Amino acid sequence: MESMTEPTPVGAAEAPPPSPDVPAIALEGVAKTYRSGREEVRAVSRIDLEIAQGEFFSLLGPSGCGKTTTMRMVAGFEDPTEGTVRLKGADVTRVAPDRRDVNMVFQSYALFPHMTVFDNIAFGLRRKGTPADEIRRRVGEMLELVELSGRERTKPGRMSGGQQQRVALARALVNRPSALLLDEPLGALDLKLRQSMQMELKRIQRDVGITFVYVTHDQGEALTMSDRIAVMNNGSVEQLGGPRQIYERPASRFVAGFIGTSNLLSGSVADASGGLVTFPAGDGGAVCATAEAAVGATVEVTVRPEKIALHTARPDGAGTRSRVPGTVREVVYLGASTHYTVALEGGGPGGGSAAPELTVYTQNAAGTDDGPVRGDRVWLEWSPEHSYVLPA
Amino acid sequence: MTDERRPRLAARAAPYLLVAPAWLWLALFFVVPIATILSMSLMSGNLYEGYSLTWEFGNYAAAIGTYWEQIGRSLVYGACATVLCILIGYPCAYWIAFRGGAYKNAYLLLLLLPMFVSFVLRTISWKAFLADEGVILGTLKGIGLLPEDAYVLNSAVAVVFGLAYNFLPFMVLPIYAVLERMDHRVVEAARDLYAGPVRAFTRVVLPMSLPGVFAGVIMTFIPTSADYVNATVLGGAHNTMVGKVIESQYLVNNAYPMAASITFVLMAVLLVGIFSYARALGTERVMEASAR
Ligand SMILES: Nc1ncnc2c1ncn2[C@@H]1O[C@H](COP(=O)(O)OP(=O)(O)OP(=O)(O)O)[C@@H](O)[C@H]1O
Ligand SMILES: [Mg+2]
């Protein structure tokens, strides 16, 4: 039970039982403009987002696109210039951070250096007036969850980056908030620890069933962990969808370029029939895509590197597959796979522009001999459904 | 064997050689004067017949017996001025560090500006400031808020205020240094974890800034309790501090051994005070208690 002196935070689970389809977090036309002197920075422009309860939601985007600002408006550290922030349906736009039922895991952890691990984790519970024995029990459970049992008397300064990260996570999770906000929590860790912490975070999120809002600029991280991703650019959401959708059906050139390595090809449609369009590419090659477009229209397609097959001679067969000739510029052997960079011949379809280069990933299955080497002429081939036409 | 050892010896000696100038400096300007005063404090004689080291421990008994009142008063005034400095200086440092924005350095300069004026002159200007019919008292009396015979000058209050005024920057600067370096996200984390502004301050900002307060207390308490200018200029005849006693024993009475032993008594008292203060405040237990 909460003590009487500390009122229940807005949006807390103890409030009227929320129906499961009320979004844990809703942003309605939220915008933020930073003003300093005469200078104005539009950090976030009119974002609309609904994040479902129990969802692992990622905000993904390049540096400076407004991810942290969005997160800080949900936590209550920044006042939105426009719009409404809702937690479980309740308007919290003007509610102070200590009265909001969300907790934040800071990129720099922001642990209290003068307190032990135990006191760090117990901080939120003590502020809410939780009885001492319950605090002891819940902090103990949390330490077990993040595998730090026995370290409660340690000061954060004497722990490794990964351990501090887990303390920061436990300190937020122990309060059982309706949503946990994580701002690039793995940013400071090395690759190996990062990967194991990704698994760990995902496991914890499944175990406790709390909504996670995860900020990252690492697209691999977002793709592996999220239920849904919002790709942000310049303060607005470019695309909202599941990892697969975002990866395979990017809504814009920006998303296609930002998520994974993508190959962009464009040209004017030479043939359109039966839901297939074809345009020339390279020297005597052609790109086929499943799309509706008029002959003569300019289309732009993306192809993922792993969808492309590499041949040393012109592949034969029906004309519904994309076939493009090129010269190998770069071969990167990575053990399980090899990455090729292939320059198209004939100046590319764009006319004046430099010859486009395509990236191709091939799996190194057992028994295959050495593939093409630098300077070899090759043919690239892929099926039309993998030529994803970008919306104009 | 020796071939291998020689470079290692040089490598081991290098740090000592590097700090040698610092040690020499300390020896010359700290150890030598202290040793001189210590031996002086155990001498007997007078200016005309000369002084000789006779291990005259009675000097100490005489110093304490005669001047315990001034020593005690100095410590009390120093402590009051230090507390006043914390009460004024902490909010000041906090405001500059957290709210100063782009003008932090300008505010610090404003704080330090009085230091460009001679210490004695500043104190004398307070004399005019606090005079019975001066800016403050005169005005207050004029509008009837104070009785006509009210005074501040030549009282303990004037001395403590003068001391606090003169040494305020020594309190503000170390606290500012700690607050300025503090990661603001730690404060946000406290707010995020259901602490209101007051709790965030008492549980996080204040305990984290204690090292700065500690440094500030040392930097104000020691010089304020040893100061004699403020007591002389603002305190009048009844509020003599030990610094004044030492000065007149040295320069007026030429009673060097007595002056030296008072100096040592004061030093000993301050050292004991600082060490017990450090033990009380510096231990982790106090910090942990504040975490609750
Ligand atoms: N306090 C502030 N005052 C002024 N401008 C700010 C402030 N905070 C952020 N900005 C600006 O707002 C924009 C978005 O910043 P934000 O920190 O949200 O980006 P981000 O997506 O989190 O980037 P990163 O991946 O580098 O952390 C940037 O152009 C930034 O310069
Ligand atoms: Mg950021």
C-alpha cells in the first residue's frame, strides 16, 4: 500500500483498472522547439504515436533526430511546445516527472554515486513510502533478476559498465512502472557485452511484461529487439511498423538507406504488364519489380544485399527476374558470408550520375570454391518481389 | 645483474626526483618556519638579552591561562562566520552552477570582484556601512524600525558579518566546483524516481556536494578564526580575537616566545577540530545515512 503522504503517480497501475487496449503511452501532435536567445531548434515536430501495453517499442534514427527529446517529454523533463502526452489515457502533459508512472534508464546510467547498489535500487520505493521489509524483498528480487545478488553493499563507482547498466535497469524496474524508458542504455558497452545485454533486456521485458520504449541509433539492435519501431528523421516519424516491415518495405528513401545496407536503383519504366514493371539497368541488364506504374514513369527500387544472387555468367531463364551485369570492386570475406561490392556498367540508369554500386551478401556454404575476385565481370540476379518500389 | 638493475633503479628514482622541487619548497616555506616557531615557543629571555632555548613549557601554560578567552572567542567567531558563509554561499554556488547558464563565469567574476580591493580597505568600508548613523542603521532608525541607541559596530555581530563577507568566496568556490561538475542527469534520475524538488536536493544534490562544503569549511574556518583585521576594525576593544593577541605580542611587546606558543596552541586546536570534523563528515557511514 502507498503511504498517505505520497499520492499515487498519475497513470499508476493501482488507478482505475485500465482496459488492455488503452495505449500505455500516447503522443498526440507533440512538438518541441528549443529556444535559446534568438535561435530556435525544432527538435520534434508534431509526432503522433501510440505505444501498446507490454510492447517493446523502439525509437530509431540518426543522431540529432529528436529521439532523446521525445523520450524526455514522456518522462516529464521537457515541456512539449505543442500537443498532449498521455499515460494510460491520462493527460500528463503538465505533470512533474516525480508524479508520472514511468521510469527512465539514462544513457549514462546516472546512478547515485554516494549510495550503495541497494540504496540506489530502493530509492524510488522509499520515496513512495513502501514498508522496509517489502523494500528488502523487492530489491532482492530485482538483484536476482539482473544477476547481481550479493553486490548490494557495493558502490556503483566500483562496478563495471555492464554491472552499472544492470543496476540502472533494476533501479527503474523495481518500481513496476507502467512503462520503462531506455535512452541508448547499451551505448557505452563494447560489442560483446552489448549483444548479451540485448538478449538480457529482451528476456527481462518478457518476464516482467512492462512496456519498454527503447531509444537507439543502432538499426541492428532495433530490429532484433523490437515489436515495433518508429524510424525518426529530422524530428518526425518517417515510418512506423514491425521490424520486418521496416526492413523489407521501407516507406521512404531515408528509411531504406538508414536500415541495413540497401541498394537503390532507379530508371524509367520500359515495360509494364501483369503487375510487373521493368526498367533497364547497367549494360544490357534489366530490373523487374512487382508494382503498378505507367510506361515512362520514373521508379526507384531498393534491393537487400542478401536477396541478390551472384553469377559468373549471364543467367538464363524467363525474363521476369532482374538481371544486371557489373564488375566486382571489393570483396570482403567474413567467414560465414562474403560481401561483394559490384559496380554497374554503362554509367547506370540515371544517365549523368556516377555508376551505382550494389552490395551483395553471399553465404559461404560448405564445399563451394572461391567466388569471383576483384575485377571479375559478374551478373546479379534477384526475383521481382525483392525489388521493393519506394513510394514516390 | 647490475646491468639489469641500473635502469630499473633510475626508473624507481625518477618519481622522487620529479617531486624533489616540491619537497624542497615545502621544507623551505613550511617546515623551516614551523620548526623556528616551535623552538621559539620553548625559549626564554627578552629582546635585549637575547633568547635561548630552555625548553620553557611554561610558555604554553601561560598562553592558555592568559588568553583562553581570546582563543575561545576566535573559534566561536570563526565558526559563526563559517556557518553564515555556508548559509549564504551554498545557495549562491547552487544558483550559479545550475541556473547561471551562459553567464556562469560572469557571476563568478562578480563574486570575486571585491577581492581585487585590499582586504583591509574592504573591512574599513564595512565600518562606514555599519556605522551607527550609516546607510543601514541610519535608514532603519529613520523609519523607526530600530531604536535610536541601536548599534552593530564594536560588537560580535559586526565582526562575524565582516568575517563572513570577507571570506565568502572561499566557501562559494569549492561548493561551486563540485556542483558545476555534477551530472545533472543524476538529479533528473531522482526526480524520475518520485523525489520532489526538495527530496532530490536533500537526498542527492546535498550529499554529493558535501566534499565541496567540507573544503569550503576548512578554507573559511581556518583563516576566519586566525583573522585579526576584522576584530580590530569592526569589533572594538571587547571583541579581541587571538590573531590580534599574537600580533601585539610579536610586534608591540616583542614577547616572541609567548607569541609563538599562542600560535601553536591555536594551530593545535584548529588541527584537532578539523580532524574530528573530517572523521565525522568524511566517513562513508554519514553518506550512507543520508541515502535513506
Ligand atoms: N537543451 C537543448 N537546447 C537546445 N537544443 C537542443 C537541446 N536538446 C536537444 N537539442 C537539439 O534538438 C535536436 C534533437 O536532439 P535530441 O537530443 O533529441 O537528438 P537524439 O535523436 O537523441 O540524438 P542522439 O542520437 O545524438 O542522442 C538536436 O538538433 C539538438 O541539437
Ligand atoms: Mg539522444
